[in-house]
Amino acid sequence: MLAVVPGLAGTHPHACPSCAALFEVTVRGLREEAGQDVQTAALLQLATDAYDAQHLGPGEPAATPVRLCPWLVRDADPRRAAELAADLDVVDLPTLVRAWADAVWTDWAPAHATLRSAADAALTS
């Protein structure tokens, strides 16, 4: 549950401004480092895919939950990046992002078979 903060502008069409702001703060460091480090870029992509899958609008294609499938079901980084790493004071960011992505993936349980098929087709093409 997030508090409504007056004056925040929404940056995602299907997320409340408070959620979008929290996401931006959470991944700001990743965005700053992603251009120099493939591992950070991979973690940022996982976080972005989880966020987008969590905020998918009605009737939108399910591309983001399909992208979560290789990460979470096949345990493979679609871009074949090395093991993810980050340094935080309290919680290891890759662990936090993975747990969040797992929770989003669980929310998509009714569509897992379809999403797995689409992800497998994308990985073999």
C-alpha cells in the first residue's frame, strides 16, 4: 500500500504516481550504472520487466510477463549476462528484485502455460 503524494506526476500509464516514483527511486542507481556494467543492465531489465508486468493494462500484449519466463522459470538471463550483483546496506538488490519478480510471476499463474510457450518460441527463434 502506497501513500498518495500530492504533486507527483505519473510516469507509467497503468501505475499510480506514488508507485511509479517508488520504482524510479529504487532503480535510479541501476539506471546510472547500466551503461557501464552488463550485470547491472541485466538486473535493471529484470526489474523493469517485473514492474511492467505488474502494471500491464487491459488488452495490452503480454510481452513483459513472457520476458519474465526465461528469468524465473528457465533460470536463464535472456541476454546471457553473468551472475547479477549489487551492493546495498540492508538488502541485496538482486535478491530483492528476484523476489519481487517471482511474486509478479506468481500473479500470472493462470497464464503460465501460454507464457512459457511464447517464451520458448522467442528463445528458439
